[in-house]
Amino acid sequence: MKLAVCFQDRFANDSVRLKHLIERGGLGKLILISARVKWYRPPEYYSNSHWRGQLALDGGGALMNQGVHTVDLLLWLFGDVKRVYAKALTALHNIESEDTLVATIEFANGAIGTLEAATSVFPGYDRRVEIKGSEGTIIFEYDRIVSADLKTPSVLELETQPQDTNRSSSSPIVSDVTGHTRILEDFINVIKTGGQPRCDGNQGRRSVNLVQAVYQSARTGQPVDVQQS
């Protein structure tokens, strides 16, 4: 049996380039990583739905629903997380789950970082990940590398890509399905060749474990060690 998880960010061209850069040491020792998903959803996004924002059906709020793709991206790029400490609020919407969350993260590789997830931030801003290492800094917005300040600039050449004017930061509509198409193509190839999906069930579970650890910390007010799959 084959199982693939729909984490389409792994298939974005610049995501792949960034992973290769990190793997070959282009950023040196990873030091500080910050990720933010500061999005906005109007009240009717929740009130017109029977499941959004409901713990039993949605599994959580801004982190589990909107931020989980960034959680996967962090784990895919930087490896396991050892420990988290988090604070969550329902700051704006009339829902059971959180619409605003901040977590500090300790990675197994020694780096530390922050993760912010929200649907309460008007008008909504692109997802942004900043990676700072001993050899330079990369800024990743939406699914593109927008800035690279490296001690050895030749290790990465930036490419100009068209802007997507209908992004998920302010709308739940997915206008660019390139990543989803690549997931399906990858899974079809896996079935034909007997290989492994780029994101299988075990890797998908890592993201759920991390989200659950963040939620546990937010409930208890204490740091939580992350269970590894």
C-alpha cells in the first residue's frame, strides 16, 4: 500500500532549490529560523461553515488548518524539532480553536526559531520564512526565494517568477494548483515504479506530532518535547 500526503510546498521550484542549498552547506551552520503565516479570514469564513474552527472537525485553528503546510516545510528543510513553547489565542473570531498563535522552536540541529500562525491579521500577508546561518541569510515568501545574502553568492542564483495576485493570505481560494498537480504526478509515478512518495504517511505524521506538541504547550503553559515518528 502506498500513502502520500498533500504537502505541495515540497514541490515548489524554490523550495527544492532551498533544500538543496541547505543540504550542501550553502548556509553553513543554521542558527535562527523564523516562519510566519499572518493571514486573514473574515468572520463569514467560519460562520458559513459547519466545521471550520471546530475542534472536533477541524482539529485546530490557524496552525492546524492554515499553518500546517509551513510546519511541514520547516521539518522538511531543517529536520526534527526537539522542543516547543507556545501561546495561543482566539483573538478575533467566534470559534472554538485559535486564530492567533506564536511558538518558539528548538531544532535537533541546534538552531532555534519562531513560528507564528494567524487568521486574525488584516488584510493578510504572504507566508514568510527567514533562515539565518553562519554563511548567510535566505528570505522565502509565498513559495519563492525573494532575497539571498550569502557570503558566497554564486552558490545560488535567483530566478524571476510571475506574481500570483490571488493568494491564500487573504482568500481560501487556491489559484495556483501546480504543486497539487505535481503531487498527483509523483504518486502516479510511485505506483508505476514501486518507489516512495516525496511525502509519505510517516513524514506527514511528523507535522501532526509537532502541531499537537505546540497545542499541548499552549494549553499547559509549559515547554513540550516533540514526539518523533
